[in-house]
Amino acid sequence: MRRHDNVTSLDVARRAGVSQSAVSRTFTPGASVSKRTREKVEKAAEDLGYRPNSLARAMITGRSRIIGLVVAYLENQFYPVAIERLSRALKDEGYHMLIFLTENSDTMVPEVVNDLLDYRVDAIVTASVAMSDELTAQCDAAGIPVVMFNRGQDDERISSVTSDNVSGGRDVANFLLAGGHQRIAHIAGWQESSTGRDRAKGFVEGLAERGEEPFIVVDSHYDPNEAKRLTREIFSKQDRPDAVFVGNDHMAFAVMDALRFDIGLRVPSDVSVVGYDDVPISSWAAYDLTTIRQPVNQMVAATVEAVIDRIEGGIQPKQVRIPGPLIVRGSARKPEISS
Amino acid sequence: MRRHDNVTSLDVARRAGVSQSAVSRTFTPGASVSKRTREKVEKAAEDLGYRPNSLARAMITGRSRIIGLVVAYLENQFYPVAIERLSRALKDEGYHMLIFLTENSDTMVPEVVNDLLDYRVDAIVTASVAMSDELTAQCDAAGIPVVMFNRGQDDERISSVTSDNVSGGRDVANFLLAGGHQRIAHIAGWQESSTGRDRAKGFVEGLAERGEEPFIVVDSHYDPNEAKRLTREIFSKQDRPDAVFVGNDHMAFAVMDALRFDIGLRVPSDVSVVGYDDVPISSWAAYDLTTIRQPVNQMVAATVEAVIDRIEGGIQPKQVRIPGPLIVRGSARKPEISS
DNA sequence: AGCGGGAATGCATAGGATTGCAAAAATCCG
DNA sequence: CGGATTTTTGCAATCCTATGCATTCCCGCT
């Protein structure tokens, strides 16, 4: 097997007739090198095809410039889109992303986090994944900041970035009430997750403020198949809701399919449907889903900021909550315009 | 700023009363350590919370156990799904994924690849991204194997894994002809990409074998908006196709939306639509898309195998092409069952 | 008891870069 | 032009682990 003798800074140094330090310095922004040596080094590096070894650099500086991303699943389009933005934003800051897919379980997450710690990532971003206290402590002890994306957390040691799910839920309640709906069901997101809980909470509160109660609230565990099953169950009875707020868009599509194709109801004339996220598919004509937009760009920006702050500035963790607007489309009856 | 003094193998060695080598050996599978020292070391490591530093290990072994993934965009659900599978499969083999999102351009791809080379990744997997000859040569010189996922390549130095797009295209042609369609359009994938070309080629050949010609073939550049525009253009004329084969599912959805909601045609009674990929959305009732399945699992398995072979075995690059079945659903008129 | 051989251990080096420190060179300024 | 700075430069130590080699240990066998 052919060994590819990597060209090192020493090789470059020899060829350029300078010390190895000089080479290092030409490739370190802000280091002190004269124009002449820099040119010599650059020439030699070019000739030899030299590029600094990031791993060696990471070893000595103690920064890998790698961010670990832990994400549970990508079927819900919200995450791929967010990851895409996140990756781009981090690249602009000179960071790279080591990605891990995992189940949101008590056995897999620690395993994955250990792998990340082994790679001495500079920070960990979790998306749709919760961290146990134990794990949090472990990262904290290792001095590795954790930022949770789209999942809140009471633990003060962890930064989190979410949209304002409570007010989002409340907005949905108000919108549906304004549309004259009487019997509003909620197929809620996973009640073990902060997003699921908060959206449900805001929604129920919103109804309560107007003296109303939800027709029913059920936990879908963020599983579209489960959501479908629940839809069939709830809507095939005689006394059925006239509107449903679904915990996220991805499930809302499944719900709409079930309503239209399994049960034969029409949206929105028979039932109004509202989702949460505003993923790209929501604007597709087949669904045209009214939903709360999660401001992905702002959320990503906040995440990157939180990450960088903690890595470079040593700033304390913070909890960011960004409000998102209601996007009115055709899947839910609209309120009469009151003059 | 507090320095988190990382615990090193030396610390563990001291505490366990053994040499640093012994520590290293306990954490290296297959190395020669007695049960007694192993236990002492494990105990000490546990106490101190020691975990071997992957970066240091990578430096000395020359393997980072990191695979670089370059992918152009994640809106097309085919890629997130594939990435998810890929990540899991690689993890099982002890590899991790450094992910890069890029445009499929001549300026960005080299930039990204350089970043990857800097991290001394063990291999590069590209998804929906083409590599210039120059770049290929560069990776080759660095001894880093490249595997292209879902994109073919003439260059023998690169492994590629695709489905059999030519035969897939042909199958579509046959299916639509068997369904009695007379005027079949093709809103093709990007003709600069092998997938786009091959699917179009197989389709046109398939028609030709039965003495037919496509109604029209246009290049959508894999852009759903462009596909929509083309759909409106093609189908709003008097003399319109009675079927359309779309270059991938993601565009097929856009096409169906345009047909139904912009033009007011019905699928499949007015127009049959066939896609390519069989992403999860295709089976959603709202689209119920007839399509060619890309066998993601097999493709991922082949990709992982190709990667590992080249890293560990030094096997030569190879081109893998896996056939995928036609999945018949409701978006295209079905052939009469001939007794 | 003595010997042979495999297993276990430790020593020391390597891997490729960054960086504090001190020496050398270049620059400034009166 | 000489001394005082400032800028460049090189030396050498450091980051953390893997591993070839030499040595020691242990065990079984005659």
C-alpha cells in the first residue's frame, strides 16, 4: 500500500529556506511575518501543495473548530432546512459540523455525546434532542458548551434557542376562535418535549382566556402515523371537532391526508387545520397550510451567536425565545374581517 | 478564563501505577495487556473521567475516522433520508461524518474539499455534487478516496454509487406506453448531471424502442420552481401532453400542484405523472405518486462498503449501479391488465 | 531445577503544528 | 551615526497518544 507522505510545514520551511515557525506564522492570521518571508513560504507551500494539518493545529491550540450536531431524525423537513442554514452560518465563522443522528433515548444520546467529547468538539448543538442532567454535567465538566436548538430547558447551564411556543400556541387559539370554531381539538406534540408542552400550554391558555376549552388534547409523540391514527379515531365519531391544531406541520400533513382521504372531510370547509413550523411544504398548494412560522433564520443566527459567545467569549449560557408570526393560508377558515 | 485541564493518558497511568503505554493499550482493541493492568487502568480512567483524545490518536495513526460529506441542498427529501441512513451506517463502522453544505459550483466545491483535506478526513462522499477533474486529482494525490453518491462519473479514479437511472427511465417509458399514453412529456433533471442525463436517455430510448417519441423534453435544472413554470407553459396550450415524466419526485410534487391548482387538470384522469426517487412524501395520499424507487438502503450500503474498502483495503475504485423498481401508485393511469 | 517461549510491560520516539522567549534584524529619531 | 525601539526570526518545549523494540515476567515442560 502506497504511503502518501504528507508534506509538512518542515518540508515547506526547508524549501523556502526559513524556520518551521515562519511557516506556521504565515498560515496563522495575525502572526508576525515580514512580507518577504511570507512570499517565500507561500511560494514553497504552493509548489509542494502544502496545507496546514487541522488536527495538529487542534491538538495544540485546544480548539478543533468543530461543532458537534446531534439530531434525532430528518424526516420532519424543519430539521434539514435548519441544518442547512446552520452549516452555512457556522462555515462563515470558520467552524465545521460533525453530525450525529441518534434516537432521543437515554442510551444513545450519551453514547453519541461521548463520541463528540472524544473529538474535542468546541461545542455541541442538539436539535430536537433532550439531554439528561448527568450528560449536561459531563459536558460542563469537560468545558464544552451545549446549545439546544428548538428545545427548551430549565437547566441554566445550557443555552437554548426556541421560538416562542407558548405565544404561538396562544395565537393559534385566538385565530381559530376568531374564525368561529366551537370545537377545537389539539393533536399535540410530544409532551415530554418543551416544544410540545409549550405549544399545548399556550393553546389551552389562549382558549381559557376566552372562556373556552379544547375539544380534546392528545399526545402524538410527534409521530405522523400516530397523528393519523388519532385523527381517524377522533374524527370518525358523530360528534367531531370543527378544527384541529396539530403539534407540527409534518404531522399536520398526515392529519390532512387522513381527514381528506380516509374520512372524506373537506379542509377547511368541514375542518380547519393549523400546524406549527412553516416548513417549505406548508406552502405547497396541495396542503396550503395555515401555521405558525418558526423563524429559522433568526433561530439559527441566535444559535450560532450563542455557540460563538460561549466558545470565544466565555459568556454565560442564555435562553433565547424568538416569536414567530402566524402564516395564514387556506387550510383553516379565516375570521370575518371586522370593519 | 478557566483552563479545563484535560485528563490525559499520563494522568491515568500515574494513578494506576503503570506506564502510559499500558493505558494506551487498554484502550486499543487487540493490544496486549494483562487482565490485571487493564482493570487497574479502567478503574483509574473511570475515576478521572478519562477518554482517549481522538485528535491525538488521529494524528499518530494517520486515520481520523472522519468521513467528509459534501451535499448541495437538503430541500429534496431524498438527501436528508440518505444522510440519515449514511450517518447511522458509518457510525456502526466507527466512522463519523463531517458535513458540508455547498453550492454545486466551481468555486465553492474546491473550497469545501480543501477544508476537508485540512481535516485529514479518511474519505469524501459527495451527494448530488460533481467534482472537477482537477479536484479529483487533488484528492487522489492526497490519498483520499472519493465516493460519489447518486451521481455517476466517467473518471475511473472515483467510486460512484447510483441507481440504474437508464433502466429506470426506460421502465417509466414502458409503463406509460402500456397505460396507453400518446403524448408523453419529460420535465427532465439537470442535463449536466449524470442522473438527469441517464434518466432522460433511458426514457427516450424506451420510447424509441416502441417507435415513439417524447412529446417534449425540457431541462428543469432540478429546480421545482422552474419545473412549475415549465408545466404551466407546456400544459396551458391547446395541444398538451397526456402524461409527464418528471426528473425527480421533489419536482413532481411541484408539477402536480401546478397541474391541479394552477391549470385545473386532474391527475391521473387528465394527465399522468411519474416521478423518480420514491421519497417518503410520494406515498402521502395528497400526491400518491407513481415513481421509480431509488433503493436508498442498498445505495447507502454500497457507499459505505466502497468507502471502507478503499480506506482499509486499498481496493480500487468501482462504479456501482443498483436497479430500482417502479412503484405504482395513483398518480398515473395504470395499464389494463392483459389476461 | 533449568530452559524455552509467549505474553506483558516500559522506554523512547514520532506525528505536525503553535507559541513564549530571547536573539537578531530592521526601523526610527534626534 | 548611535542608541532606542519595534519587528522578525529561530529555538525549543508542548499538545496527547500509538507503537517498535528491548526487557522482564510468567508458565509449562523435561
